[in-house]
Amino acid sequence: MLQPGILALLQDAGRVGYHRVGLTNGGPMDPQAFNLCNRLLQNPPGTTALEVSFGGLQLAAEVDTFICLTGAAMNLRINGQSRPRWEVLPVQAGDTIAVEFAEHGCRAYLGVADGFKVTPSFGSSATVIRENIGGLHGGKLASGDVLPCTRTLERARLYLPEERQPRYHDIVTLRVIPGYQQSQFSRYQQRRFFSHAFTVSERCDRMGYRLEGPPIDCSVQGILSEGICFGAIQVPADGQPIVLLNDRQTIGGYPKIGSALSLDCASLAQLRPGGTVHFTPITPHAAHNALHLADSYYRRQPLLERKP
């Protein structure tokens, strides 16, 4: 690695089943872009790839292989030449690879044929910096790090047509599944939460996105600490919501007004500070339907092959 950029982390599908020992999930902030990257490369689901936040990444290839860049609009250059994203591309030993700073969105995924070969920690290669676990050494990648991968000489040159590629915007709407603590918020406060826009603050990272907007009051200031699900929306004493994401703590004691639909958290994770967030309620039944429809759409997403 020549230059890691602002933040580059090795991630697989995430660490599952270890909340009991205090280890969180990790994994890709935008699973859709991550999964499509592996699908384009014909890798097994969940194969380890590189999550690039905001851009600025520079690499030098040491083997002949194939790469693919998906996610945020970060210009990809191989040996200084601009190359398409959402497409499988060959690289040769000695080639330089640059992922420039994002124009839209903020998370991109650079995958390689057969994935990066990383020894799992607690069943996963997902990097969680706070827990110093996963990846090469438990932290963000640095200049001089070597990302092990195998020599690959053949791969179908699959690509996702431009009209099918996701678009990333500065305004997102999160569908919220009400939780059992919603009754601790008055009807007025609930209407206030769902009817106002919130702004992504500078305090946003892989643990969670802290939002700024009209304060949301709760009848209780704290609860006994309990397990926290992905997408949980905590409301601390200052009334500013926090949407908890991949690297969240496993337990917490702030009241929660509900949980954001996991599908929508990917869109949230592509927002930069200053982005706008709206909330809208959704029933558990509608949430299940949305998840099944999204999974069906993903499986039917047509990938085309570019002939040499």
C-alpha cells in the first residue's frame, strides 16, 4: 500500500455471534455495494474486500489479478488512466491503482479476485478499530502494508450497467420500526421526530451517526443497559438522535425511539457531514416485505460481460 487515504479497512460480511463477549459486528457500511463488488468478481458472498472511506487510496499491484471498485463516486485510475467503476478490470504486477476522493457518497469497496487473504479473528476478518480486532493488525491500514491476494489469470469481465448503478444523494429518508420504548416519548415528541429534518453532524463514524435538529425529549433520561441492535436510534439527554451502525457498542443505556431499517442504514452511511436525514415510521410487516423485495432485486440484478 502506497497511501491509505483518509480511512481504509479490510471488511468481510461481519462478525456474528460474539455480542456475548462484547465484540460487535463490524462489516461493510454499505452491504449493497460490498455484495455487488463480490458478485461482479464472482467471489463467494462475504469475501474480504477493502472499504475506502472518502478516498485518497493508492496501491501497487504485486501479482496479476482482477479488481473491481463499487460504491461512492470515487474516480478509479490504473497507471494514471481513468477506468470504469462497477466493472471487473485486469491489473498486472507493477501496476499502480488510485482511488481518488469521493464526488458523491463516501464509502467505496475495492475487491480483488478470490478476495484478500486475511487470517480471521473470532471467525471474521472484519476490522473494528475500537476493539483492535480484524484486518491485518486490528487497525486502519497504513502505508507499507501488504494486502495478500492470489495470482489470478482468468475472470469474466462482468460489469453493472450504468442505469443500474446506485446513485448517492445528500438527502435520505430512514424508515423507522418503532420499539417498545417508544411509549416513553410523548405523541408530540414522536410527531416532532418524524416531521423535522435532521443534519448529519461532524461526529459521525462507523459506530454511529449523530444528528442535529430539534431536540427530542423523553420521559426518562436513562434505562438499564441492554443489548443494542443495528440501526437503533438512541436519544441521549441533549435530545439529538444517534443512529447506531456497524461498530456500535453491544450494550447501552439511552432510551431508543425505534430502529432504522437496515436497508436504509446503507444510504445513511453514504452521507457526509451536512447531509440531511428524514425519518418515517414503518411497521414490522412492511419492513420484512422491504427486506425480501430488496433481496429479490439484488439476486435478479443483471450483470453483463464485456468481451475482450
